Amino acid sequence: MDFFRNPQVRRSLALFLLLTLVITGAGFVFGPSYGFPALGLCVLFTGVHFWITYQRYRQIAAFSHTIDQILHGQEKIHLDQYAEGELAILQSEVSKLTIQLREQAEALRQDKVFLADSIADISHQIRTPLTSINLLVSRLSKPDLAPEHRLEIVQEIKLLLGRIDWLIDALLKMAKLDAGTANLQHKPVSVAELLKRATAAIAIPMDLRGQQLHISMKGDESFTGDLAWSVEAVENILKNCMEHTPNEGAICITAAENAIFTELVISDNGPGIDKDDLPHLFERFYKGKNSSSQSVGIGLALARMIITSQNGTIKAENNPTGGAKFTIRFYKSIV
């Protein structure tokens, strides 16, 4: 019988037999009137003990079978019948573990779906300029191509290569932030220096479009974070505003600091953000209705990742007077 193959049961049986012999022998020393009742009580107690132990053994065996079903992926498992003593505690812990394992399995499944979608998006974003480059190279190989046309094609190829280079660089930065391997510094960052570096990248394109840049700040605003990564985030937001601001338009930046946070407000006088795009604006590879053909949909996603990695928040909305508005806050304590 499997029950008596358990070494603890065998040790318990040996102990009870020994106690029965000792107690019964002591009873017979005083006479049969003491010995037989003592023997009967010992047999009764031994039987009750092993009956209870056998029932518990069956419950544990059934519980082990249930756990095995859980490990093999059965969805509907009921553990409510185990509601006593140690089994109740074990049931509670197994229930917690089961929920946690299923949540992790679902998270892994979602990560796989997201990874597959991301790879497809990345492949599409890189394939598009590569296809254009292949077509341009075939045109460039024509011997009768005029020098001025050849120069135009070379410039266009350089532009497309620059786009691929930026895309790969942005994706690598996002991968580092996702994996937690980006070494973001925690040093005082001057907002004035941050805006100086971030606006330098868009100065020439804005000048060509006749756009104006207005900055309002005291000049001593600061926060704790990483200057280089913060420049990347603000620069991506400024580029987005520049692309959606009409020629002769304006971009305004306002900086302020209080005891709780340092705030940057970046706004433009463009068409604003479509209400359907607002909930998805910071999702990677999301392209809004008013996005340009050159947009790949990762600039704002990268900006949000950088800002939130530095105990910050970013909010996008529309100005009541028109145009988009981005509010960035770097908090001085954990929120």
C-alpha cells in the first residue's frame, strides 16, 4: 500500500506499536482488567491517528496532482477545497504563485507580440529609404547623367543615409532604456545650457522656414538628471513642433522652477494635435494624422522614455488659442 511506503508513516507506526506494547504490558502487570482496556484504547487511538493521517495523505496527493495540472498549463484549477491548517496556508501561497506565473506568462506573450510588431515596423522603416537608395544608385550609374542631376542624387542619398543613421541610433537608445543599461547621470543640469544645445540642432532649419523661437526663463533654473540625454529628449520635441509649425510661425519655450519641480513648456502655433492622436502620441512607431512622410514615429516615444527615466513627466495637449503644447516636469523627489 502506497500509504505505508511513506517513511514518516512507517516511523510513526513503529512508535505507536512500541507505545502499545509498553502501555499494554504495564496494564497486564496490574491485571487483565487493566491490560485489555489499555490494549483496546491503544488500538483505538492508533487507528484514529492513522485514519486522520491517511485522509491528510490523500489530500496532499490530490493537491500535488493539482499543482502538476497547473504546471502543465490547465487554466481552470479550483483550490477552495483545501481550507484547513497547513494545507490552507500552502493553498494560499500556491494560489499567489499561480497568479504570478500566469501574469508573467501573459507579460512574456505580450512582449513577444510587441517584439514581433517592433521588428516588422523597424524593417519597414529601414526598407523604405533603402529602396529609395537602390533606385537612386541605379540612376546614378547611368553614364549620360548630367553633373547637376548627379549632384542632386548624391545629396538625396546622403539625406536618406542620415535618416537611416538617426533611426538606428534612436532605436539603440530606446533598447538601452528598455533594458536598463543606459547610464543616466544624476547631476545638476542647467536648463539654460539644455535649451542652448537642444535649440542649436534646429536653428538652421527654423531659419530656412522663417520660424521664430521665443524663450522665457530667469536663467538659473535647474534639475537633477543627465544633460546629454535630456538634450536628446527636448530636441526631439522641438523637431516635432518645428515640423508642424507653418513657415513664418513661432515656437515658444517657457522655463520655471519651484520647490517641487522644474517645468519646461514647449508650444507652437501650428494646427495642433488631432484628438484621436493624443492618447497614442508617445507610443513608438505611432504616426499621427498630420505626420510628415519622413516621420517614423519614435522621436516622441524616445523623449518620453528619457524624461520618465529621470523622475519626470511629459504631457501633450492643445493650446486653447491653437497649436500643440508639451509640458515637461522634472520632479525634485520621487513621484
